[in-house]
Amino acid sequence: MGEGSKDDEMKIMLVDDEPLVRTSMARMIAHLEPSHSIFEAEDGEDAIHMLEAEAYDLVVTDIRMPAVNGLELSHTIQERWPETIVVMLTGYADFQYAQEAIRYNVKEYLLKPVSIDHLRRVIAQVEEELGRRNASKVVDKLRSRSLLEKRVQDLFYELPLPYYDESLFPPFDRFALLSFSVSAEGDRERTARFSLKNVIEDVFAPFGAPVVVVSDQAVTAVLFVSGKDGEPLIEDAALEALADTVPDVAKRVVKLDVVGSFGGVSAQLQDIKALYLASLKTLGAPQEPEFEPEPEPSPPPEEQVHRIVRSALELIQDRYAEDLTLTSIAESLYVSPNYLSSLFKSQTGSTFTHHLTKARMTKAKQLLRETNLKIYAICEQVGYADQAHFSRMFKTLEGMSPYDYRTKANI
């Protein structure tokens, strides 16, 4: 119900400048439902101060009060705390008041003295409405969670993210991707994977916002992590160690034999596919056709390439060292990300990310061959903020580390 309330109780505020009325009403409500928490405010001004400090489920307020009256209080509650239900209490059977109260979404209009039967009906109506609201919030939360998992899984396949779903993602400075396989036979395999999903969510929760996707290949977790004052709350080494922590907990708690694999850390959602591929490769899990390395397509004659794709390819070549995304390129070209993604695939035979990664790795190989720059400096010059991630990407695509590539090139 209200923030900080249990599901079976309400936080109720009684607002009246007459202490005897407040006390009498509080006793009646306590008699009807002892589990509810009851608070008293002397007038509308006092009630606003209390609402600013914490949330309430129900406010029962008199109309005639000094300073801020009941109608003014109801208007303020409607504007600032619309989730709070208001019931109006007055000794004046004035239809004009009732009309104004209804305009401010007041739930009920009660005349003094209030009978216990009438009060019981009002409390029951409020409980029912709050119950419906809570059930709706739970359903909405589950739907959002399910859609977020679907969108993360889409990123495994490098499907473009609809801009209107970007708000589903929790705030993050970077994310880690880990995959896990579980040993189980027959019908127990599916149950085991979902049990493992629960374990992963419990283990990861203290460190950030985990999103766990269950597939036939593996149970894959993307842990979104935010820092504080520019400092990470958890170091990359500790994130990598979670690949060992989860199997230990799963063995102890749900008696499952689990193997973990660390795909890597990045700050860019466009890197999810590469990290996912790396995690499956290390895990030894079967990979779906979509995750096989893209063959180098034969480029069509330049005059046959759509001008938007040509412009995008030029931007990639000019700006590969920047924090470049499909969305930012699409905005520069005044087209939607979905349209640009489809155009890239149809015109060139491969994706935007493939072209961007190829441009970065081509430049990285040139710098490794022709300069004595440190690997971390090369990493920064080709658009990667994290050297460990750059090295993993390089090894995935080239079959060797940047250091080994440089050594081999200089022989």
C-alpha cells in the first residue's frame, strides 16, 4: 500500500482542528481494523508537512479548518501526492462543497457524526481500491521485467533497440555479462535453469541491477552497475569472480552443478553480442547460427550503395575513435535507428556494429604493427575505454591477443 506499508495494512492520516473528533475517529478505525497505522494532524498545514516527510495511503480531512482548509489540502494532495486517497469529513451538508471535493478526486464525502457502519464501508472501499492498484503495479512490473529481458536477448542477436524501450534499462555506468550452464537431465533441465536464474538474481542483486535470460544455450546474466562519485561500486575483477561465486551458491543452495563463464565488461550496449559470443565460446555452449562469425561480404559497387549507407560508412571511418552508436549515426543522418540498421544489412550484407568493429580493429592492427604505442593507448585511440574488453574483442576476432599479434607482426 503506501510506501513502507505492509500489504495488509494502511497508513491513515486524520486531519481535524478538533482534538476530540480526531481521537474519536482514530478509536473507531482502530476498532474496525487494528492493523492500520493511524496518525493525526491538527490542520491542513500540519498535514502537508507530514506528507512531505512520508507517504500515506488515506487522508481523512475536515473541510473547515484554519490556515489550509480541507479543500485546499485535497487540491495539494491531488497535485503532489496523487496516489494518496482523500476522504472529506464535514458537519456541513453543503452540495457545493461536495462538488468541489469531487473535482479534487476526493473518494468520499462524509457528514459528521460518522456512523461506524458508514466508516466501515468507506475503509473497505479504500482497501479494495488500494488492493487493485497494488495488483496492477505488480502486473506492470512483471510485464516491464519480461520486456526488458526480451530486449536484452534481442541485443544478443544485435537486433536494434526501439527508442521507446530505452527507458526499460536501469541506469548504469557499465555492465558485466556472464553465462552459466547447468547439468540436468530430461524434464528437470528446464526447472534447473529457472532455479539457477533465481540464484543468479539473488547473488547479483547487491552489486547492481541484474537481467537474466534463460535460453537453450545457457543462462546468461547482464549485470548493470552504477558507480558513486565517479568511483565503481565493484571492480571488474570482482565482477569476473561472480562466475565462480554463482556455481558455489547453486551447489550449496539448490544442489545444481553449474559452470560459469565471464564474457566481459563494457559501457556500450552495442557490445553485448560480442560479450555474449565470448561467454558462450568459453563455456563451450552450442552457438546459434546468428552468433557464428560473420563472413566478410563481397562489397557491392560503390555506385549501388544507398547514399545514407555511404554517409554512415564515411562517418564510421572518420569517427570510429568516438563513442559511436547506431542511434548517434542515425540522428546525424536524420533517419531512425531501425531504418538505418535494416538498410545496412540489406545494402552491405552485414551490420553496423560489424563495420564499426572492423574499422576499429583495422586501425588497431595498423598501430600494433607500425608504432610502439602501449596497448592501453591503442585501445583508447580506436574507441575502447576498457583495455580488458578491447583485448577480449581482439582475441575473439583475430584469434590472438594484441600482444601476440604485435610479436608475430614484428618477427
